Amino acid sequence: MKIGILRETKNPVDNRVALSPRQIVELIQRFPGTEIVVQPSNIRVFADKEYRECGIEVKEDLADCDVIFGIKEAKPDILLNNKHYFFFGHIAKKQKYNQHLLQEIISKKITFSDYEYLVDENGQRLCAFGWWAGIVGVYYTLRGYGLKTGLFDLPKPTLKFTLNDLKEVLSSVSFPSLRILLTGNGRVSHGAQYILEQIGAIKMEEESFLNGIKPEGLGYFVAETNKLVRRRDGSSYSKVDFISHPDMYESDFMKWAYCSDILITCHFWKPGEPIYLTPEDLCKKLPIKVIGDITCDIQGSIMSTLRSSTHDNPYYDYNPITRMEELPFSSDDNILVMAVDTCPNALAHDSSEYFGDMLIQYVFTPLLDGTWKDSKVIQRSTIVSEGELTPNFSYLDAFSKGLE
């Protein structure tokens, strides 16, 4: 089998890659006869020279590859007929901006597997960057607080910034007394909790947090969904009930908002669920100075998130009175918003290697030992097979034809 590693072309640029030079060398040693080639790129965290020095071929043409791996969605016009592609497609939720991408995949008889749907039998994702998003989201949020208040100055991450670099930088800062509210308890939240623990932040008790107890330095509380909403009729929260009947619940967020200096959102949210911070809520005199919205649901659960932001420009101000965006750090009365939706890219080196290790376990091994057709994980992730929607994604038929 011959495998190609695609050059990233999406804007804003993404520096991550599916396999590092080390990982390619190990795969070729483990599966003799395997060929892996890499498209040249001047933005990738691992330079072309690093691949060549490991004896890996770097070339433009991937036409003779059987399977091709990227990270973000590929431009439709560069897709090759009859190939098998793996990347984050952002099409399975009927994202209109990628409708043409799905149409090209189908018309070119491509097989397409989406990383987002590499899941186990319980639907838990196996190959994801969420943990890294939590780590970087905390860093960017704290950096924003320092810039807004002038109390400390954290450097902007460079291309080769690593987790160890990030921990060293944060550990060198004497933080003021700050109460941080984290929402959610999935991978993103676990990454956020990890980095806070690593730098000595104190996990607070619910009663202490809500009673306004001031920690020494950084203190945080993790509020899961059952702490953020309440049933309208006063009965107890049930996860199954909430998923089935979100309209029966309302936000119980303001008690947290009045006790938080910084809000870092790591929760899952979908339309129809309660809005946690409405424009009316944001107009109230809240102590929150910075919102790090890692979830980045635009005008979703946190209505100050007006748009996503970028690594080059991670911040903007939200004016609670006008409900409009303003330049970052333009007024003490504004709330600073961090809404970078590709946070792991700030640790492209470490997150790429982590992601590559997961792909080796769940994708590359069955591909290269010849068992991939029996892999339920790969089957579950495959949206299109040789130009035909697979049964699990047949609901995309009308969308793929431009009928919705």
C-alpha cells in the first residue's frame, strides 16, 4: 500500500500533520514494503527537510497513492478520482460551506472517512484533538487576562512551542487571586483541568466558589451540565431527559457568572438547549473580565461569541451595551473574548504526534496489516464509499444533491 500525506491548504493555515517523520519511519519498519510520501509544505510544523533527512520521499504528485491523509478539509479541486481520503470533513452535519466538497467526493468516486467519526461501539471518539484544545484554550485565556489587566505578559506561542514550554511559561507567573469557571467534563475540559493542575491552580469546592471565597492565586471549579441547567418544573436533572427534552430545561448559569472572574467554556452545546449567557445577562454587572470560549459556538450558549478568532488575532472585545464587537482591550467595561476554533494548532508539534499515535493504533495498523475492511472503527467513519453514501450517512442524500 502507498500512503500520501496531504499538504494543508485551508485558511487560516493549519500547521498540524497526520504523521511526524519519526512515526513514518516506525511504520515503514513495522510494515516492510509500505511506501509513504509527503507533499511539500512551507507551513507544516515538521519541515520538508526533516522528512527527507529520515529518508522519506517528499513530492508534489500523490496520484499513485492508495490512501491520502490530511488534517482539515481539502480543497475540492485538488481531490483525485477513486482515492481513499481521511481528514476532518465538516460535512456530516450538513455544513453548507462544505456542500460542494461532498459533491466532489461523490462525483469523483472517492471513498472518504472522517476523523470525527472514528468512534468506538459506544460512540466515543478515538482520534481527537480535544484534550489539546483545552490546554491551549486555558493558555490563550490567561494570556488575554494578562494583556487586558497589564498584570502579566505571556508570550505568543511560536511554531515549535511544546507542552513543556507552555507549562514552564505559566509556572513562572505569579497570578493574582482569580476564580475560573470551567464548563463541561469531556476531553476539552480534561485538558483544561490538566494544565491548571500542572501550574498549581486550586480546584475549589462548589460552596466556596459560590460563596465568593477568594483563592490564593488561581482557583477553579468544574461545572458540568447538571450544574448549569435546571428543569422548568423543578424536578431533578436527568442526562437522558435533558438530551431528549432540552426545551424542558432553563439556564441556571447566573449564579456562576456572579462568582467568576474568568469563564472558560468546554461544554458540548447544540441549538435548542438553554442559552447560558444571553445578551441581557451580559448587560448585568458581572465580574467576568475574559471569556475563553473553546467550544466556539457562534451566537450559541454564550452570546458574546460573535465569531471565531484566529491564532494571529485571538481576541476581540464584546460591548455588553451595544452587543457589538470592538477592538480588543479597548475598554475596561467590555468583556474580552477568546474564540480560537483551532486551539490545538498552537501546539502543532505535540498534538500532531499525539494524533498520529492514535491514527497508527486505529487506522494505519488495520490498513497496513490488511484487515481494514473488517475494521468497525473505519467502517463507522466512512461517509462515502466509492462515490456512494454509506448507510449511516444516507441522510445526506438530499444535501449532497443540493436539495437542502
